[in-house]
Amino acid sequence: MSIPPTIVGFNSSIRVPGFYGQTQFGASPISAASLPLILLLVGTKLTAGTATANQDINAVTSSDQADALYGAGSELSLGCYAALTVPGVTILAAPVAEAGGAVAATLTITITGTATGSGQVTYRLNGESISTGINTGDTPTVIAGNIVTALNQNTRRPYTAANVSGVVTVTVKSKGARGNQYIAFQDVTQIAASVTSALAGGTPVTGGGVPFSGGTGVESAATLIALLSGQQYDRIVCAENDSTNLGLWSTFLNSAAGSTSNLLDHFIYRTNGTRAAAITLANTANQQRMQAQLYVNGETYPFVGAAWWGATRCSTEQTDPAASSVYDGMVSALDAPQSQRADWPTNTQLNSSINNGVTELGTSTNGAQALITRSVTTHTLNGTNPDYRTLDTSQAYVPDFVRRDIGLFWTSFFKQQNPRVMDDPPAGVKELPAGIATPATWNAAITQKLRNYERGALASGSSPTAQTVPPIIINVDGNLPTSVYSAAQPCILSTIPVYTAPADHQIGVLVAQVG
């Protein structure tokens, strides 16, 4: 028996002949595939920015807007500049307050000698090469002044420079210990005769690169995290990459994903220190919804590359939730390649990183590009035992996609069609009237959804739809859902196994010479 539709304003008391109609919008089910993935960026701002730290969450659509909100060249603005290079991504940004008493990191460039010929000197800061010419007769003060002019030319750079008697002090705009993660190189192969340039800061890295130093203070994300409840942030990219804050974020991810909130966020951070330190952080997190990137001695500020990566994942996984192998060897567009061949990771080192939940970047064989190796989560341990069941990021996201999509299907369609619920009737009892959900009817509906996922049909609709991507799950028949009725609640309770379609990462070929 079918339930007649309710047409507002038309009932049995209306007897005047005529056509009585109502348009119902949004009558079809909503699919998670139709909802844009949101990117949330978190970092510090400058006092010049109008946004309020630990309070405001702003939609950002342009670099000019980021400058106004967070200050040109601030940590958070750098992340916005990077994410904005990926078209079509919805970007939100939330400034976190700097640590009390935080001190900015600095680097010095000391020029000595008056030029007895012409030449030039080049510096690489934040992965960008900046050169200045030197003329015969230029004194250290003149040369340093020209360096300062060149460094300060772009207000969106993350530092400012000042000259005192031939000593250039470069100061990171955003205060705090993360400023020490900037690395500077210099090229003096064409420097003018009788002139020298010396970098001074932290302990030099491979090839003589000098990190900034003296930055102190690490803020806590706790206050900001408390503001994030109640809204879905599909990919969160945070500048913070210390163990304390990562622990706070991991706790937040678990809490947000609870059954009463259903906010399925995935988190990304990056470091540019040692492999051992990155592995320790990842093993400590051991979190399925967290991704740790590493670019050993990367000259581009870590948050910049991570923000671009978060936007890229939003763009890619909006279309294909199971995207994983497409990331293999992907060029990390905003990262300067590792300038020192000794930093290029070997296969053995990359394998160690992957096995320990670190998404390490490498450098192309021609030295021209930074490359993603494999997109993995930080979860590789079950206690102290290896556990690679959710190694690929797709293995962590696909179950969340299914959970969200089925939730939307139930809310926007199934519940509306079935406003009542009861247990399956005993065998031999007449069929229940329409409008009553039972474990069997619900199980049939979600099994159809799973079969759609199995053939890559992700669009809205309770019936099979056209394939839009390769399969995101496999082996539905071997992993059928089960549903039962709980009289105590009362409601239907379901278990839905999801076998994420394995990514095509590798192939082995034996070429046998036979003649």
C-alpha cells in the first residue's frame, strides 16, 4: 500500500475543481560526492592582520584577503598563498595566537671587503633565489644595503631585512620556534673580487645551508581546537609540528569522529628535519586520520608545501575518494627541490619512512622537482606490532566517505520515505505497509549503495547510477552488511564492512632471456 503525498494547502475540505500543485525541492538523496571538501589552514598571524587569533575562522578567496586578515608574509598567509594555487578548493583559515613572549628567528649575512671588480651574490630563502649585483668600489655597507633592498622587495616574503654597517639581519615575521625551520643558502661563485659573504645562524645542514636560529616559543592549539566542534573540516593543515600540539590534534580528530558528532576530519602536517625525528613523531601519533610529511632539509617552509598538499588532496579526493596511487611520483609544485644530492632519499630510506607512517618527499633524478613518494597515514602500529591495514590515506578516507555518504542517504532520503521503524516481521506474516523501515529493507538499501561504490558510481540516487570513478571498494559479496533491530532504543543497528579498493602502487616483472 502506498502512502499518498501531502500537498500543503490541499486537503479533503477543498472541493473547488482545479489543479493543486506543490513543488518539492531536494527530493532526491544527497551524496557525499556532491559536497565540496573543505580545507582548514591553521597558523599564526601578524598584529597587522585584522583577524582575531583563537577566535575567527575566515573563508579565504584571495591572497589580498589573506594579507588583510593575517598580515602579508605571516605564517598563515603563506599557507593561504599556497592553497590558493589549487583551483576550486574551499579554503578556511583560523589564526592561532603566538606563544607568550615568543621571539622571532633570525639569520645574519656579513659582508666584508670593498669590491675591486663587479659581480653578484645570490641567496636562497624559503626556496626562492634572490640576487643582487655588485659594482667596483662598493663597500660592505653599500653591498649589504642592496641585499636588503632585494630581500624586502616583495612584502609577501616571510621575513624582513635590515643592514647595519655591512651586516644584514634577516628576521622572520612570524615569531616562534618554527622560524628556525627556514634554511638559507648562498651562491658566491660570481661574487666580486675582494668581497666575502658569510651566513650565520643555526647548525649548518648538508652543503652548507644555514638554518635561522634564535626563534623561541611554541603556542598551544588547545584554545583554537575548542572552537572547531560542530563543523566538518575535511582536511586540516596545521603549521604546528611539535609532539605536544600533534597530540592535541590527534585527540581532537578522535573526538570529532565520535558517533554523536560524525565530523570526519583528516589532518596533515610537515617537517623538514631529520628522518629519525619525523618517524618518532609519526609513531607517537599513530593516527589513521593524520598524515605526516617529511622533506629532509627542505628549503621551502614546511607549512607552505603542506598547505598546497592539503588543497591538492581536497581537489583530488572530491572526485575520487580512493585516490592514492595517483599521488605516486606527483610533483609537489611549490617545493624547491633538494639542492644537495646527499639529501636525496634512497629507496631504503623511503621504504623506512613509509613503513613508519611518514610521507617522505624525494627529488627527481634530474634534480629539478620535489616529488611525493606515497601518500600514507601515521598509523603503522598495533601496540608494538606492525599494522598496515590503514597505510594508504585512501584506506583511512574511504570508510569515512562511506560513513558520511550513507548517513546523508539515511537523513535526506531513506528516513523521509520510512518515518516509522520496527523489526522484520516473522516469516509467513503479510508484508508490512510502505513507510516502515526494517533491518531487511535498510540492509537492502545500503547493500545497493555498496554495490554502487564497488563499480565507482558515486552520484546521488537510490538506484544504480553511472560510473564516475574507478571502484572505491571491492568484494561486497564477501563483506555484506548486517542489520538488526534494537527494541531498547528503538532503532536499526548496522555493521557495514568496507574493503577499500587496493591502490596500484607496484608491479614486479621478471624479464627472462631465452635465446
